[in-house]
Amino acid sequence: MGFFSWLFGKSRSEKKVPAKSVLNLSGRGDFEVEIMGESHYQNALERICGGRTDEPANKIVQATLVHEDDNPYDHLAIRVEISHQTVGHLLKSHARYFRNTLKSAGHQGATVSCPAKIVGGWDRGGGDIGYFGVRLDLPDAYIEPYDAISPVETNKSTVLTFELDNANQAELLHCKLGDYVKFWKPPKDPKCIFVYRSGSVGGSGKIGLIPRKYFEVIASHMDKGLDIESHIVKQTKKGCKIKCTLISKEEMRAELQEETERLKIELTKKYTPKKGFTFRLQLPKTHDLHENQPLYLKKKPVEYYIKRPRSLRMEFVDKDNNVVAYKENELPLIRRLLRAHFSDYELDLKILTISTPDKYTLPYIDAIEATAEVTFHKGPRQ
């Protein structure tokens, strides 16, 4: 049996819950409780909705929440069923809060029925296909409150450490301890924040979700345009732990000045690259590049980069000096390349692979990911 089958469980369509054991609950009708794992049950959700159309689903149904004590990857999991078919699970932190609330209310282990809404799942042709999602409507007492957080206050910033919800094991294989991660809050779904691995582009690289109890404080910080530094501090079989530092405006000013001075020293000090390496870069969706094609750095004065210590972006051109690729997001790697360039080393680049997954056809994605190899040689190009 595959990993995700064990993790999320098989479809339980053949197992009906006796009506007498079900506790019926309902909330305020705002359907604000997200679940995880719907991507593994798209066929079931499509059947429940009667197929896909060019408009997203907005179907009200009844969901059943079942204690899944035999789940080998999380014995505290809560399975979500609709029409006797598994469609996902409660987020990890939600499941624990839900179990404890049931226990406190004298309903330990009870199966719960509640209203649910199926959303998304459109198919407009041309690869524009949306995933089905499920949201639950539960009473406030059964929902983990937004303010259930324990941030660590320091004299400079607020530090939060948490495990990701809905961890994507496939993408986590590309991560290592200490890697920086980035957050994204979709404008059309303001109640969740996605976490992406360093260097990912074009909608790829999603490694999980920020737990709901940390959403409000992090979303507020993001909405103010303040900086966030986040990286992986622990990896486990089930996912990973993230350390997130919310940087204050005062600290941002001080750090920006320090980073500007530090970058100036880095880029004007002589540096000798030891060997070449591979890295990820971004290509426009409309590119006409191919594997093994050479690229060249678009040369700009050192002052251009020094003025932008936090938004470093390198552009690469073809033999006709047309900008055809770029690199951003991974600041340590970009600084490494720039240090070699400003120490009079030529950067010899060659495209190794170009990703072409179907999701890059979606209209809101404007870049795709490629890998390139860089080697260095001293002096002007022969």
C-alpha cells in the first residue's frame, strides 16, 4: 500500500456509521474550517459534485468526522467523510483541539456530523483545472481559536515555532535542515497561508500550510509589509518544523542598513570560487530555450545590486543579448554568483533541464522552473 494511502486512509464507502452514534453539530454558517488531503480524493469529490464545470463548485453537503485511531502516521487523526466517502482529514492541530473539546463536553470518541461546503473543482479547458476543496461549519467551541498562540517575544522580534499542517512529503524531499522557506497568502482565499520551499517558482514547491492558530498574527504582519524570516529547523517522517521570525519595522530599518553595508563589502572584496554547481532559475512561460543552451550574465554595475540587498535579481541573456532567464529569492546563492562576477570571473552557464508540468499552463503563473549548471573561469571570455 502506498504512503499516502496509509497516511490519509482508504475510502470508507463501504463503512456506514450507525445513526445513533452520531453527534450533530453546526456553526454560524461561515464554513471557516479548512481540512487537508483533498488533493488525494479528487475523484470522490468529483463524483459527489456530479462532475466538473467551468464554474467553481459551491455545494453544501453534510460531512461526518470520524476518529481514526488506527491511522499509522497519526493516531489522533480525524477523518472527514461525505456521502460515506473519505475526502480528507482535519488539520493536525485542529484534530487535537477537536478531540479535546469533545472529551471535555462528555462526548469522547463520538462521531460528529456537521455542514460542509465543497468549493473549487472547475475545468475551463486549456489546462485551467482547479482542485476541489472542503470547508466545515463547526461551532466556535470546537474550532481552535486564532489567539491560541505562544509567541516568544525578544527585544528585536517575535519568534514562532510550529509544525506545518498538510505537509507535502514529495516536496519536502527537496528540502534540507536550515533551508529558508517563503509564505504566500492567496488574495482569493485570505484564511490560509501556504509555505513554499526556497527557490521554487510558478506555483511549484508548496510544502504545507501555516497552522490556523498562527494565521492571524502572521497574516497581520504580512499585510503591513513587514519582513518575515523563516527556515526549517527540524525534519520528521510526518513533515517539518518551521521557525518564523516576525521582524519589526524598527529592526527592518536597522537590518537594511547593515545588509547594505555587508553586501557592499562582499561584492567589492576579492573572492575565488572553488568549483561549479547547479542551481534553479526562472524562465518566462513564453520562452523558446532548450536543454544544453548556453546563457550569459547580463552585466550591471555593482552599485545596482548594493542598493537592493533584499531584492537581488540576476538576469541572464542569450547570445543576442536578449534577457531570457532570471534568478531571484535565494539571496545567499545570488550573492555567491555576484561575488565571483565582481572578482573578474566569467560565469559559464548551461541549461540542464526545463520543467513543464501541466500546472504551468494556468493563467496566473508567469514563470517556470529550470536547472542550470555554472562553472567559472578567470578573465575575459575566449
